[in-house]
Amino acid sequence: MNKIYYLASCDTCRKIIKSLPKDANLVYRDIKQNPISLEELEEMYNLSGSYEALFSKKAQLYKSMDLKNKALTEEDFKNYILEHYTFLSRPVFIINDKIYIGNSQQNILQVMKVL
């Protein structure tokens, strides 16, 4: 099952979703309305190999909690993502057992190719 984890209130996520092919067979998951579970995060981790890769250092909480000045471990990244949806880098696509994390132009082009 192909999925997209996104934030409905995020303009960038909305723009990306609008640009997806109409026949894209994706399960859409707004992580604010329906937070990710430990099992889902572990699936993402198994595909990406790193909680840090899934972690958004652009999140406002990252700055306000002064996390950039702390030595965070993989376990810390995992716990912060589970604690608050804003720490998940968005959007996250899981398509054909491959993961695509974030909104970089290159990443979105790869997603478009596989869809």
C-alpha cells in the first residue's frame, strides 16, 4: 500500500499533493489529525535507515527548544518525532517499499517518476 504522510495546513504539502497525478494510488495521512504510530515510524526507519533522516531540523520547535545545540541521538530523534508531528520531515512518501522524505525538488521529481 502506497502512502503519503503530510500536514494539511502546510502550503508546501498542499502544493505537492495538488501536483500529483490524479490516478496516484496513495493513502493520504494528515499527521496532525492522525499522528503516526510507533509501528509506522519504525517502518519509515527500516526503509530510511535513520531517524535523523526523518527528522525536520526546520521545525520551529527545533529552534525554540534549542535542540541544535544539543547532541541528539537516534533515540532522541525517534522520541521527538513521536512526541510532536512537527518534527517529521514532510511529506513522506512510501511507494513500492521505497521511502521518499521531504520536499526537495529532486525528491518530488523521483516521486513523480514512480507514480
